[in-house]
Amino acid sequence: MPMINVQMFEGRTIEQRRKLAKELTDATCRALGCTPEAVQIILTDVKKENWADAGKLFSD
């Protein structure tokens, strides 16, 4: 059973989340030959002050 974890900055709409979940599910089923019922997706919002790149917070 494929499990996909997506971490992204907060602020996406429910419509964007639905579209992302559908697109990820469809692509996974095509690539792995599984059914949509086998795919699980976790969407996690992260505040910009909790994410850094190259030693610098995205909130800065």
C-alpha cells in the first residue's frame, strides 16, 4: 500500500488539496499498477518559521 507524505507551507485551499490528492493518487496508480483504494496521502502544513533552507528560515 503506497503511503505518500507531502509537507508544504500552509495556506492552500481545500480545492487545491483535493486536486493534489487526486493527481497524486492517479499518478501513483499509473506508475505502480495499484487501485486508488490502495493509496494513502498525508498532507502536512508547515509554518514558514518552522522550515529553513541553507540555514535561513523561510519566514525571514
